[in-house]
Amino acid sequence: MSDQLRQKNKKLLIILGIGVLFMFGFCYMLVPLYALICKKEGINGKSVTAAVRYDSNTHIDKSRTIRVYFTTTLHSGLQFKFIPLQRSIDIHPGERKLVYFYAENQSGQEMTVQAIPSITPMDGARYLKKTECFCFTQQYFFKGEKADMPVYFFVEPGISKDIKEITLSYTLYDAKGFIKNQQHFTKGRIDL
């Protein structure tokens, strides 16, 4: 093999190696970038998982009403009772509302759980804002413990007039593999 052919092959290998590294890096970053964009923009049913400040000077649009439905699911056979205390409410854009979700630990042991929210339709997700929610932190439950857990929220007045209904869903997960802090916060819960 000639020196000229070796140089071409070496150059081709370097280019291919850089290409493979670039593709690997791009694929590695694709999922976190997608999740970040969905979270920031409120698309794909994801919503912001931190409190939003409610401005008491927000204009309440009493000319229209949006019905908000509440649903719950349990992840992979979690032994909890988890239901909304109201199946739906009517809200004027800009109006702040308080709803409660009931949770009961039926597992026979102490557990830490986390609720993950999802909002549909996708266009409505960016306008439903939670000012306080049990989903912002992990919840610790003693064996047999029961609790009413609050969600304060509002729908921004800028929501499209085509959106008449929004569904706020929560899926409850066992968080034992994801416990970040040994202290357990129960702020905002009302024990029964």
C-alpha cells in the first residue's frame, strides 16, 4: 500500500471517528433536551413542577368558563388509595382555585411517594399554573396514614378561547428509589 493511500485512510478514519463521537453526543443529549423544552414550554402534557407566583391583580375573565377535570392513577400496583375529592370544577381564566386529593397508605408499611402531573390538551398545559401542590415534593406516609393533599392553581387569562376543558392527571409512584432527603415534609397536608 502506498503512503498516499495510507494517509487517505488515516484521514478517513479520523473523520469517521469524529462523526461517531458527534452522533453519540447528540443522541446522549437528545432526551434531556427534549424533556427540558417540554417542561419550559408546557408541551407534551408536561407542566412546570415548581410553584408559580399568583398575582392578585390578575384580571379574571368572567365572560368564559373552563372545566378542569381531575384524574389519578397508581403506578405498577402501588397499594394506595389515591383519588380526587372533586372530579371536576369550573373556573374562570385568572381565577385561583383550591382542590384536594385524598391519599391513603394501604401497603401495611411506611412509604414515600411522589405524584407526577400531566396536563391535557397540550395547548392548555402551558396555561394551567400551580401555585402550591403536593406534587412539588415527595410525600411520606406512615402505615395506614390518610391525608387530604391540596393543589392551588389558576388558568392564565391568555388561554385560547377554543380550549373549554383541561384535564389535570396525577400518577402516584413509590419513591423509595428516589428519596433525596431523609427529612419528610408534610406542609400543606391535612391529616384525617
